[in-house]
Amino acid sequence: MSDTTTVLDAEAQRVSDAVDRLLADHDPTTMSQEEFRGHQYDYGVGWVHFPEGHGGLGARPNLQREVDRRLREAGAQPQDPTTFFIALAGPTIVTHGNEEQKQRFLRPMFTGEQRWCQLFSEPGAGSDFAGLGTKAERDGDEWIVNGQKVWNTLAHIADWGMLVTRSNPELPKHKGMTYFAVDMRSPGVDVQPLRQITGEAEFNEVFLTDVRIPDTDRIGDVGEGWRASLTTLMNERTAIGGGGGGTPKAGSGPIAGALYLFGQMDPARRTAAVRDELMVLYCQSETLRLTNMRASLGRKVGNPGPEGSVVKLAYAELNQRITDLCIDLLGMEGQIGFDYTFRQPDELSVDGSEGGPRHGFLRTRANSIEGGTSEIMRNILGEQVLGLPGEPRVDKEIAWSDVPRS
């Protein structure tokens, strides 16, 4: 046995031993999800690849899959969908935050005591994220922030937001940005719903008017907001694409809905063409699931790279094709029976499958926009993975304040 294999086996054993101790001391079926997740964090198996004392054991990330499997089998509840953003905020804070911020934010974030949202996109800076204009001005030990953010998922129930601002407009756009954790209950933070084609207002727009943020809530150095943002964005793309390992078994996820509808169809409508289309999508779903598993098993400690964009791009477009097929399988019935009543949901549904095929068809239209448009994903893959020449960027080296705007 090689030295590398010995080290890996020892690491896996250490994680397994931590799970053994956790389950021996705390039965997940006798306590709330919040309480058990607190114990999970304290035993170092919340984020196994995080440092010890911050919910992890400094182990390789792929061991988290086995931890989660064992906890599910022991009766632990699945992660609350409203805590989706811990997959973004947690890695950002552990990478760029100081020790006090890690101690203050990570545990209540993991348990679900504090919910987070993302305040990145702006009406005039969506795909060109580095062109954002929300202003942050230093005032002693505080920053005064003014601006508008948009497409902020679940901001209406969030306690904290990941906020990126323009702190120095005289620098090039990638260099004058600063990242903050903002208390969403602060005076001057106004969250307004954005109604979607599903009738829901899962997204919001957030207006910030003279919001005072303590400098102690700044994540990373002044002017280093772009670096911190990339950590958030890379983890977002991996999370949306299922890069944490994908669905647990073949035939699960969105394709399961299509398989069910095909089984309910009148046999006369199950033509060879329909069957072929279903099998193509099934094979593509399985390919994506196995790709996710392979990426998870091969991932090293640290933040994901641009390969997360591969998964995110494939996931978004596959989801849309599957839900298109579901509506086709329903026939004329697919055109009726959907409730468009305005509502603000209290949980996240990325693929829309929880609401049935009609809801899924509408909700997945957002998949190719949220977390970076499919066009931006192709640019990232071309430039950072394939090494192709980048698109001309005439505003890259000039001050943000000098960039022409429409």
C-alpha cells in the first residue's frame, strides 16, 4: 500500500470516527434539525473540508457524501431548502473572512438559525457583474451604502446578505469592489418582491438607502471584493449544477417526472419517437449525474474551479429540455390547471419539480439565467478551460467612473 493510500485511508477513518461519536452521543430522531446540525458542526462533519473548529476536519471534500449518507440513514432530516445559500456564504467566509467572522457566522449559518441571501446583480450590471455601481463610502468605523440589487432569491426571509459594492470608482471595475455581510434588518434595507411567470415572488429587488454597515462586517480587504465574489460565484455554479455529488440514484431528479408521465400516458401515444426522446434525456441525465459524482470524488480541498461552469451549463439546458418534454407528454392537459396566484415562497425550488410538471416548465426558464447566464458560462469555459482567446474588453484597465453607460 502506498503512502498516499495510507494517508487517504486514515483521513476517511478519522471522518468515520467523528460520525460514530456524533451518532453515539446525539440521536437525530429525538431533536430538532437545528439542534442536531449544531452538533454535526461541532463534531467537524458539517463541512468536512473546512478547518477544525469551523465545522470541519480539514479532510477532502468527497468524504462529505459518506457523512451525509450515514446521517440520513440514522434519521437526520434533509437540509432545509431555505439554507441553500450556506453553500455560497460558508466557503466565502471561511476563505476570506477573519477569525472573528468565522466564529460569528459559520455555525448559525450551518444550523439554519441565520438564513442568507445574495446581493450581487444590479439592473445595470447583470452579466457584467464587475460593472456594478452600488456605492460604499467609508465613514469612520462604518460604511454608508446606497444602491439597488435585483434577482435576490429569498431575500424576503433572509437574516444576512452577501453584498458586493463599489468602494472606489476611480479604479478599474474589477479592483474597486468591496464585499460585506449586511444585516437584512438594518435601517435603509428595503426588500420588494419580483413576481415571476409562476406567480411566485421567489426573487426580489433590494433597495439600500444610507445603510450603515460596520467595518467589522467587511469580508476580505478593501478593494478585494472581486476575489471574494469569485469564491461565491464558483460555489454557486457548483451548487446549482449539483456539483456536490448529484442526485443519489439513477432515474432520480427531474427525469423521474418525465418517466412517471410517460408511464401514465395512453399506450397509443407512446410512439417510438416519444420513447426515443425520453431515452436520450434519460441517458443525458445519467451522464450528468455520474459526471457530478466523478467531480465530487476528485475534488481537492479548496474552492471549485471553472469546471463548475460545465455542470451548471449542462444542468440548466437539460432541465429545460426535460420539462419541455413533460408538458408534451401531458398533451392539452399541460396547458391548464396551474395556479398563478401571487405568493412569496419560504423555500427554494431550483428545478421546480416540487410544484409538478407545469410549475417545473415555467421555473426552469430561470435556470439558464441564475448563477450566470448560459452565454457567460460558455465564455468562462472557452477562456478558462479551453484556453481560447478572450473577448475584447476595452474597459478593463480604465477607471470605473470613466466607463460609458447607457
